[in-house]
Amino acid sequence: MKLFTKSLRAVDLVLVSRPLEYGNSQKTKREHMKNWLIAVAVMAAVASPLKAGDVTGKVSLEGDRPAELNLPLDPSCGAAFKKFNPGKKPKTRFYVSEKGGLGDVLVVINGIKGGKAPTKPHVIDQRGCEYLPYVSAAQLGQVIHVLNSDPALHNVHTQPREAGNAEKNLAQLPNGPAIKFDYQKAERFLKFKCDVHPWMYAYVSLVPHQYFAITKADGSFSVKDVPPGEYEIEAVHRKVHTGANYKGVKQKVKVSAAGGKADFTIKLQ
Amino acid sequence: MADAPNNKALHRFAVLTALTTLALIGLGGMVTSKGVGMAVPDWPTTYGQNMFLFPVGQWVGGILYEHSHRLLGSLVGLLTAIMACWFWGRHARGYAKWLGFGWVTLGLGLIGVRTQGAFVALASVSLLVVIFCAFKLRMAKEPIMWWAMLAYSLVLIQGTLGGLRVTQMKDEIGIIHGTIAQLFFLLICVLALVTSRFWKRVSEQDSVEVGGLRKLFLGVSLVILLQLVLGASMRHQHAGLAVPDFPLAYGKVWPKTDAKFIAKINRERMDPREFNEITAGDIHLHMTHRLVACSILGLVIWCCIAARKESKSPLLVKGADLWLGLICVQAILGASTIWSNKSAEIATLHVATGAICLVWGGLLTILAFRVSRVVRSDQPPGVVVNPEDRTNGVDPLLVSVPTF
Ligand SMILES: [Cu+2]
């Protein structure tokens, strides 16, 4: 306790650059309180990964991607799709790519621990008889909310591969309440599908920590707030790295307070 | 046995039930071909509502197929119940009669309860009834009524399996459901056959020698049944075409199945249906199905030759020739399933034709027994010969049918 008071005094000295007489007046007391709070904030800041940096980069696509296919929407779904996506054609989304990049790639730091516990649910929506987003990732422990913004009825059917994650198939009425999924095992590209509309799919990767990202259409990504250190970072694409456990391309990345950089190239042969 | 006045009506009713069953198999095939078996997640309810009250406006997308399959299944169940009572009423005597009627009524009543528990309980009792019927078949004087009761109990089991496949999300149940469907169809067709005038006429034909035809037909029919199980297993992997080309397989006589190759084909496959990934097992299953198809073709050609050689029965010769025709159509449909990238319509036609091929083989087999019985007994038509003589080491269940 003595040590604690001493350190507080020291903090006071540093922060306010004048000594304090304890309990002498209301003003000094308040002043002391304020300084004390600042000290706590500083200490908290040192302990927390504020100095952590973002790992950024781009996943480039090498080779010609096959043409996407038309989705066989039925008339009611076609109308809903048009409403949500005016001027767009319903197509498959196997290889999303812009400017030489590859989208929908899961970028994940391997073997890392710690980080924050998730607070918000992970939301995927059914709009125009399509799942949005098509490929996404959530932190383990994040409850997955599946919405239905369509005037149509869907069934939400999950097909996990990981033992311990149970298959579920639930009905969802038009604009019905969110269906919640609480999976407990990490799994890459857990499939969500609708059997009413057999072209409707979504893939959600469940990552055991917060250090992951999904690339944008141009291949760019940013894994936020990675504590400084050296890590293995992996880029996995659902279609390219198909197979038992979805093994992607890996590399080392050094992360400092200023962040880190990792570019990937995924080849299509 | 004397022709009862309503015999014709019963025969027509059995034919109607058989045709409805074929339609049901087609619709069920469509459900799996379209990959919409799970489009209605609940059972026996449909989206929380009583199945029979589910609004037509919501029969959309995959629900259309799955829901109408359930409704048509109920109709087949009802037709089978009526048919079972009809046979039962004609042949059963005394307390057995009322026991049978009681069972059918109980079954229909429990279906009305419409909870999963009631269905599972009903199916469990049905299984016991099936075993009991099979037991009675061996010694009953009127096996036909036991066949009919067996059909009714089987349809209850079949309906429950269809429901459990949805609620338990098990593809294995789907395979069993698909296989029982084929056997049930065969059973109904047998009932339709033995109530026909044709069946009576056959026994009055001139003596013919059949030699080893009976065993040959039976054996080939069993191979076809095996082939149907293989087909059902392929379809219920939901992996699309494990091999996309025909007659070659990935451009080879026998495809590679190493991990690298499997990864490559899964990577390169583009299909909006986003099938499950192909595994080495899927490819082996697919190739086995092709091999068995070839052997069936060879076996049925052999049947045609044997029918000419071993018997003078124009009926069996014609039957075997038509069988070969059906098998050829089925082979073309199988190839077309591949060439069309597993178009749902063609794949379903392939399923339905497969069922017809099995039924044709089954009916031909019992016809061969029927014809041979007349010959071997060397007695006036309609007289039952010594059962041991008749069976000739082959399953006596099939043989017991002709005593109707
Ligand atoms: Cu849907």
C-alpha cells in the first residue's frame, strides 16, 4: 500500500509537476483524483495492445479464373434479387476478383493467443435469395445471426465438418426473427445453405481469436491490432484450397507498433 | 380359385396403386436430384403447419418437390391401406379378419396424431408386423393377404423413414428410404400381377420347359437391386457427378484418385449447386456402378439367350427381350445423366427406369416359377404341387405367391 501511494505521488509529480498536500482542500483532492485516473489510464494503455499494429497486404490472383455461372433463380427470387441488386445479374461468386486481387480469402494469423472476447454477433443476411456476405469469418464465441430480408421463405441449413459442431436445419419465414447459431469449435468455411433455393450458400469461418480478415474484391486486407511479434500468416481460399482442412498459403510476418505487411499470390492452374 | 366378381376391380386398384407408387418414386427421385430433401426442415409438420393445410402459395422452390412428395406419399399410404383391407377382407377369416382391419385402422389413426413419436412407435410395430407377415407367408393358405398386409406395414415404415431422414439429417436413412421404395414398388406390382386375368391365363398355358431360367432371372434381379442400392448411395452423397465424362473417366479407362488429383477436380469444378466435395470413395462408387451396369447388360443378354435355349415359352422369351430393351434404355439414361451434367430430370428418369427394370426382373422371375410349376407338376392348372418340389432350393417366399 505504501508503495502504491508512493507511486501515485510519483505519477502526480510527473503529470502535474507539483507536489500535493493530501486532504488539504477540496480542490487538491479533486486534482489528485483526476491525476490518479490519468495514471490508471496510462498503465492500462501500457498493458493493452495499443502499440499493436495492423497487418495489411494484398492477395493477388495468378492465372485465369473461370467464368462465373448464372444462378438459376426462380421468378419470385428473381424479382427479389432485382429489387436488392438493380442492374446486376445473379452469378456464382467462386472467384471474386478486381484489379488482379482475389476476394473472399480468409487471412488468418496462426498460433496466436489472447485478444479480446467478442461482444457483437456476426450477422449474415439473406437478400434477393442470396447470402450476404457470401464468405465471412467470425471469432469463436461470436453468435452467428442469420437474417431474412426477403419476402420469401428460406431454410437455414448448416453443414459443419468439424466434430462437435452440429448440423442444423431451421425454417425462416419472410422477415422472420434472426436465427442464432452458437458454434463452439473452430472451423474453416462452415457451409450455410438453403434447400428451398439450391443455389444459396454462405461460408463462415470460425477463428479461435480476433486476428483474421477476409479480403475485399481487390484482394486487400487488414488484420487489426496484432501485438508486436513474429507470426505465421495464412491465406486460404475456399475454392482454391479445397480439401480436408482447407490448407492455404503461408508465410512469416513481422509485426511492430507500426504494423506489418504480408502479400500473397494464389495461383490457379 | 374361382374368380370373385370384384377381382377385376381389385386388380385395377392394384395397378392404380402401382402407378401412383411409380410417380412417388419419380417425385422422390426429383427431390434428391434437385438437392431439396431438406427444403422443409420439420416433419410431420410442414413449416410448423399441418402438412395437409400448408398453403399452396408457399409451394415454391425446393418446397414444391419435397412437400408434394410428402403428400403423394400419404396418398400411396392411403391406397395401400385400402388395398390391404380389400385383400384381407376377401381372404381372412374369423378373428384374424378383425385383427387385420384393426391394425390398418390403428395405423391410419396414429398417422392422424401427426407427431414424430407416434410415427416412430407406429413404424416399430410395423416392423414386427412385417416380420410376422413374412413368417405367415411361408405356411398360410392365402399368402396373398399376408403380402398385402406386409405392403401396408412397409409403407408405414417407409413414410417414417422419409420423415426421419429430414429431422435426423442422415443421408444413410435416405439410402434405405430409396431402396425400400423400390422393393415396395415391386411388391405392389406383384400384387397387381397376381390379381390379373393374365396371371390365370398363364397357368393354363401349355407345358413349357424352363430349365435354369428361374434361378437366372432371380439372380439377375438381385444384381439389379444391388445396382439400385449403389445408385441410391451415389445420389445421397450430394456430390454431383463424381466422374463427369463417359465412356472414359477423367479421360482414362480408370481414373486417378490420389489426394492431389481429388483436390484439383474439386478446385476446378464450377456448379451453382455447389455440391459436396468429391472424395476418392465417390469416384470408386461411381466406377463400381458403371461396372455393375456393364455386367447387368451382359447378364440380361444371357437371359435372352437362355430363355430361347432352355425354354419354349414365348412368354419368357418376349419378357426377357423386353427386359433387355429396358436395360438398354436405362444404360442410355445413365450415360445421359453424365452427359447432361446430372440434369435433375434425366437423373430422375434414370431412377424411375431403374425401378421398372427391377420390377420387370422380379415379375419375370415369378412368371418363370409360375410357368415352370405347371410344367413340372404335370397336373391340371391351378393345382398346387409339393412345395419342396416347387422351390427347387430357391427362396420359397417368391414361389408361394402363385398359389393365389
Ligand atoms: Cu432460400
